[in-house]
Amino acid sequence: MYLFNFYFSIGLFSAFVFVGYWWLYKDRVDAPASPSLMLIRATAYIFVWPVLFWKWFKSEDKTRFITEPEFVMPEPRPVDPNIVKNSARNAEREAQTLHQEWLSFVDTLPQCGSHIMYKGTDLYGERLDGRFIFATADLLPLVFDKLNPKLVSFDDTDSANDSPDAEREASDAEAETNSQTISWVNTPNLPNTQEHYIHRWLRTYDPALFVCNVVPTSFNRFEYIASDMIEAGKGQVHCKRCDTVYDASDIKAVDGGQGGWILGELYCPNDHLLARRKKIHFMRPRGN
């Protein structure tokens, strides 16, 4: 017990000396430590005063004990090209593995029939009251357009360019644009998106097979396709709350908001929420 009291007596004395040193010299250093930081340091030295004395006698600059710690930027380390190549190779291997898994998943799905049913979901996949029913023949063109966006051209010509040569050049440019559009349409440019695998599954449909397939939960981006179909006035929706089937024209599409998100919401005529999805996210700047 005597040694214990003796140890902490020295520690308490060292802490007071340490604080006194800071009080005398804090106006003579460039970046003096704050009182709160000095209180933390002095409290620590009560318990580990041998460390204080060891660092004190070892250090050439004694003022560092009463200054704010300096932040030293770490020196940039050279990038090893082999590591970059290995990372790229691993990422490519993972992408190929994921691609094969999706292909295997789609190939094991049952053949599509004449209609598709999508169960409306909320923001995080929770089931809602809507059961959307679409003709597969109507779904295919919409999904195909998502995979193959068409070129958009802007006509900036004015009346000053109405000469025969200008018309001929415009005709050639239009023909070139049309040829590019055809090439773009015939070549899917989004091969690894979820819409690609949805389209791959829908292409297997048999119009003579009067089956209403249910969209797998793995196709969670189908919520955007269903919304586009409803806004295009195609399909029907069965509201479980109303126990009524509505045409797409009867469904109300509105924008809601929650936590910085603009949400796309679909309601039946009796205001029952059928489906909801995220549309736009607004990021708020951090305060200084």
C-alpha cells in the first residue's frame, strides 16, 4: 500500500509540474495545446509518469509536450502495376462468374407464357397490395427499348441553309444518322444489366401458352418496368385491398418524398398503395 501511494504521489506531482510548464511557456510556442488537451495529458501522466520522464529526457524539443500534435500527411506510396493488373483480373473474373450465375438462373426459369404478373413492392422489397398483370408481347418492346436507347438528333439548321447543296448534305447526314440508329438498335449495348436478363427470359415466351408467370424476386428492377408500363397505359392491376381489377388508365402515378428521396408511387382509385420505388436522391451539403 505504501508503494502504491508513493507511486501516485510522484505521478500527481509530475502532473502539476507538467501543467505549470505549459502555463509558463504556452505564449512562447507557435501552436500551444488547448487546456482540455493538457488536462487529458496531465491525467494520463498521473498513471504513467515514468513514460513522461523517459520521453522528456529523450526528446530534444521539450516544447512538443505543450503543443498541438502536428498532422503529417502520409507520403504517397508508389502503385505496383502487378497489384493493379491482379485487381483488374480479379474484377473481371468476378464479373464473369456473376454473369454465368445470372445465365444459369435465367435458363432454369419456366418458359414465359402469354402474361406476366409482378407483385408490387415497397422501397426495400416489402410486398404491397398491387398485383400487376401485363401481356408479355407488350413487355418485350419496352424492355428492348431500355436496352437499346435510340439516337436523339437536334435540327439546328435555319432558313439560311435552304440551298440545294445544304438540303443534299442534310439528307446525307440524315441517312448516316438512320444507319447509325439501326446499328444501335440491332446491337444491345447493356449486356450485363438486369434488364438484359429480364429480356432474355421474356424472349422465351410462347403466345399460345396461356400461363401468367410470376416475376422472380431476383428481378427487383422490374419495378421500374412495371411503372413504365402503367404510365404507358398498358396492363391491369389487381388491388388486394379493393379485391378489384383496374385498367392501367385507372391507376394514379404520383411523386412522394421521404428522407431526401423523390419516390414514384402508384395508387388505385381508392388510394391504396400498390407499388413504390426510388427515383431521385438529393444530397445535402455538410455544414462547416
